[in-house]
Amino acid sequence: MIRAYKFLLRPTARQTAALGEMLRDHCSLYNGALQERRDAYRHTSKTNVRYGDQSAQLKEIRALDPERQGRWSFSSQQATLRRLDKAFQAFFRRVKTGQSPGYPRFKGAGHFDTVTFPKDGDGCRWDPTPHDPVTRVRIQGVGHVRVHQHRPVRGRVKTISVKREGTRWYIVLSCDNVPAEELPPTGAIVGIDMGVAHFLTTSDGEHVANPRFLTAMADELAEAQRSLATFPKRTRQRTKRHRAAARKVAKLYGKIRRQRADFHHKTARALVRDLDVIAHERLNTAGLAKSPAPKPDPDQPGGFLPNGAAAKAGLNRSILDAGWAQFLGILANKAESAGRLVVPVDARNTSRTCPECEHVAKENRVTQAKFECTACGFAANADHVGATNVLSRAGLALCTAA
């Protein structure tokens, strides 16, 4: 299996400055390559510059700028150019399929936060001093940086990425040949229903509370955002107070993100440890969190009718705060590693179908939490009904596959 390990770096002040310069120079290389592609295509010859053409220029670029571009790993610079090439490939693919193209943009210094080393030992070496009790990573142009390794690394390290998140630096190891850690079978099977009132409900009737991390920090976050809003949005150079206000907002969002990820990992681990088969709804989170389309007013040109956008905005915020997509991805990865089975099923009408008589009607869902069948009178918690229907659909899916 392929797994990723993410560890916190603890660089010195000098190493922190060098890491920032590394990101700055890779960002400059990315933007320069993008400008070259734009200028070549705008020329009357309509020339298409490809990755191979730009990669062949790297040797000359490094020789002309030894103090900046010449300091860093040749392979990492190739990876940056390959990143731009992938952005253009995705752009042309969207053009062909009729989607919104989204032409690749120039990266600002604060939005280019990752440098990738395609091979361990080529510009970046993981744990170059195994005899030392302190784990370190050697980065070309930076030195030996201390790593807070909180768990062992299994498998073979393939690629290494250095990432900046706010004021913190992380290293991400992509490893292959990672052995599976299968857990003993329990014989238990369950269906789960994702929700907003409860984070999830199992077919056994158990509820997992929704922690609502964004709501819990809403007041503090609003105060920080009001402080940031007093500064101009677009300026050539931010003042010291402007930068501090921006860091405060980024710090709060980073804390919420880490709390949510920690909760997802612990919840998924508990399910995988106790259950052999886990069925869940196949959710389109992007579609569920989409804003309603505007309703033009036929009687008033240029006017619009109420479309419930304000109420839907609150629901969308709760859906995104719960992070269903991230949780289901973590659950699938942990289940694969533990030898468990995760079965996604069709989510349509799971909370509107009566588990007793299989009557489907919108009116069955009386409220967000109450289900009452209009045909047979069966009443239960709506999330529990949804989880029960998910489990029954998973049984049908497994029987069909068998």
C-alpha cells in the first residue's frame, strides 16, 4: 500500500529563513515558466511551450543565477515545472469537456507553500543520521532540520514534500510497500448516516455528536476577521499590523482544521476497530453545499424572488464544518489498512424510505430529527432510519457482488 506520513519540522531561525527563500525561488521559477508559456502563445507563431522545453533550460538558469536558483535541488525545480505542466493539462482537459476552463494563475508569495523532491536522497534525505536519537531531514541549501517524528515510518520513502502552513513547517513522506496492519475479525456490520444535528448515526441507534469546531470559535474568528477588514485588501506592501492580523486569522483557521482532522481520525479509528463492514452514503458534498440558483422576478425586470439563500448558507456552513468528504476518505484509508470493508451505497431517499413497509414519500420526514411513515405509521429517529436503510442497501450490494 501507499501511505503518507506528515511530521512537524522544528527548524532554527536560520533554517526558517532558508526554507522561506526556497519557497520564494521556486515560486519565482513557477511564475517565470508560466509567463514564458503565455508570451509564446500570444506571439503570432502561437508557439506551445511544453515541460521538456522548460526543463532543458534549467541548467542555464541555474548557471546564470547561482545565488538563488542555483542553490536548490535540480529535481525539486523539475517537480515545480511539472506542477505547472499538470495545471495546463487540466486546463486543456476542462476546455475539451466544456467545463469552466480556469486558466493557470500566477502564484503569490503567500500562496506557494510546497516544494516536492521526487526521490529520497536527491536534494532531500530522510533520516540521514539514523544513529542519532533525534530524527532529522537533510534539505539541500537548508541543512539538517530537526523533525518531530511522532510515529514510525513504514515502507520505502519515495517522495518528500516540504510544506508551510501558517508559521509552521511540515514534511510529508510518500511511502510505498507499506505493510497492512490487519485487525482480528469482529463479525459486526453497520450502516452509518452522516448528518448535521449528529455527526453520524449508526444502524444500531448510536449517535456521535457533531463537535461544530467552526461554530465554537465563531466569535473569536469574527473578531479577528473584523480586525483584518480594517486594512486594504489590495496593497503592494502590508504593514506590520496588517501582517499580524492576517496571521491571527490564519492561525485560527489552522487550529479549526487540525481539530477537525483529529476528530475524524479518532472517530474513523473507533469504527474500524469494532466493525468488519461499514456502509455509508455515497455523498456529493460539493453538490449538497451548493448555493441555490437565483430566481428572476418576471414582474420586475432586474429583480429577484426569495430563493432561501440565507437559510441554505447556514446549512452549507454546517455541512462544510462537519467535513464529511474528509472523514469518509480517512475511513476508507484506515479500513483498507486494517483489512475492513467499506461499502458506499446510493444516498437517494435513505431518510424518506420506511424500513418497515418500504413506502417512499417526502412527507415521511416530518422534521430534521423525526420520521413517521404516512402509510403504516412507523415512527423513529430520522437519522436512525437513514442508517438502517443504508445497511439494507449495503446487504443488497454485497449479495449482488457475490
